[in-house]
Amino acid sequence: EEIKDYAWRAKLQEQRRRESGRLANSAYDIASTAFYLQAVSNEGARGGSENWHNYAICQMLVHHDLPCARMCLLRALKLNPHNKTLISNFNALLQDEDYLGLSTTVQKEYGQALSTNFV
């Protein structure tokens, strides 16, 4: 809940700065682009899972692009299926009422994705 509050307050502050003309480009858009490029270009390298995870969290908290966050978390999980932080954040995306609000788990989602060659 605390992270959601931080993200909400930061977005509100950015909106105020943009409306006042003090912010031309969104810092969140720049961060999203950087996280995406890092994830794609380093997918096979050490830390590739973290890159996809960072991009997913940005999509989830900032842009509220939940389908994209879900896909990126699946890609991260494929690279590091035992990462506890990744699993915890993916469960939050799947089960939290503010996000997808589903009654499923990471294990079920990941198993389904593997069986359909989604990731």
C-alpha cells in the first residue's frame, strides 16, 4: 500500500509540474523507455530478469498497463523462476484488487504460459 501511495503522489506531482510548464517530458516515460531498452538488449545477460522486472513494475505502478506488466513479469520469471521478490510482485499484480484482482497464483500463470509457449 505504501508503494502505491508513493507512485500516486509522484504522478500527481508530475502532473502539476507539467501543467505549470516546468516539465516538458514525463520522467516516467523516460524511465519506462530506459527500462524497456535495458530489458530487451540484456535479456540473455546476467540481470536480464531484473531488467524485465523493473520494466513490469513501472508499467504496473506508473502507467497502469496491466497486460504489459503481466507479460514482462512472465518473461522475468522465465529467466529467474525462483526469485522471491519477483514472485511476490507478480502475485500482487494478479491478486490485488487495485490491479487484476484474479484468484490465481504465479505458479498457475507461469505453468499456463509455459504450456502455451507464451514465454
